[in-house]
Amino acid sequence: MILDKEKLQILTDYGLNIDGNHRNIPDDLVAEVPCSLKRTEIGPQVKVGAYSYMVSGYLFATTLGRYCSIGEEVQIGRQNHPIDWVSTSPFLYLDNREIMPVSDRIAPHLSLQPYQHNEAPTKMRHTTIGNDVWIGHGAIINAGINISDGAIVAAGAVVTKNVPPYAIVGGNPAKIIRYRFNEEIIEKLLTLQWWKYSPKTLEEYQIHDVEKCIKLLESKKLSIEKNKKILLSMFSF
């Protein structure tokens, strides 16, 4: 779906912030509002949780949890090429018009239909980013990876393996540097699932002090807050 500034403003009014003009946004995008994808290139099968934002980069076949903070030029879920065929080039297995515009002058040199084979050259792999995940500028998250709740990915990291809850990882390939909290605190945070609540609700819970916040959350039974989800195809622009 091609959206101009006016249509993008309508989405902003609903709580989905996407910058630009004449943006091509897949119809199957699901967003739990409010959230922001700003200058991000969005592929198919993307779901985004409330209070999450991504400045710029690429999202493909990814589920993004709540309260995620994703920096500039982050690549998440880019799919692979076949590595056990004669060539890795998509010119040999895709309709070449999916790769570039094809004029009459160059058409005789190109294949205008997909390569016929009983198996696809690659299988789509879905990527899952948990809640309260911070991903620094320029990080690359390989397709099919699971980054668990509370994790931090350092700027420029290349994540090739699953990341455990509340781990801080960095490097190429990314390795665990340390954990944000001790095991007891991590277990309590995962049990409480504080990300189910709104920023307004959490105002009084002293989030600057983890242990005090945990005690306050444990002492009160809060109702789970469900935000509105919008599917882009719902809009008849």
C-alpha cells in the first residue's frame, strides 16, 4: 500500500508513527498503538508492540514486543540466499522484475519467470524480539533469531544466535558481555511482566530502583492493559 503524507498523518492520529511521503507499507502490518517505525523500511509479516520505536533500518517477518528501543540503521530479519545451489544470485531464481525495472532493451537477457523447482531456494525464517529490548545503532539481527525480554544489543553487533533474557551482547558475532541483573531479579521481572502496563500506570512505581519497583508491583494486583491493535488493511484510504 502506497501512503502519502496525508494518509500517514491519519495513521499518526491513530497512534502509528511512520515518517516520509509515498511510503510503501505492507497491508499485513499489525501495530499495537502507540508505536513508531519512523524511517524504517517495512517488509511483510511484521507485528509491533505498544510503546516501541525504531528510528531507521529494515524489518522483515519480525514480531517486536512492547517497550523496545531500536536505533538507526538496524537490520532485522533479512532473509538468506541459497548457499548450496550453483549460484547465490536471485537473478537465477526470481522473476528478474522483482529485482529491478526491466526495459525492452534488456529483457532478452533476463528471466521473467521464477525458476521452476520442487523446493523454494530459501525458507522464510521469522524473527522474535521480546519486550523491553534495546538494540543499538547499526546492529544486524539475523533472520530466525529470538532476542528475549530485557536484552540489550550493542551498536554494530551482529546477532547470529538467540539472546537470553536481560543479557547484554555485543561484537561480531555477538557474545554475552554480562547480564543486567542477578538471576533472582531477572526471574521476578519475567514473572511480573511489567511491560503489560502503560507508562501512566507505571509512573508511581519508582522504576529507577529495580528492587523497590518489584516490591511495589508484587504488592498490588494490577489489571492487564490491552491496547488497540490496527491492521493496515483495515484502512480504506
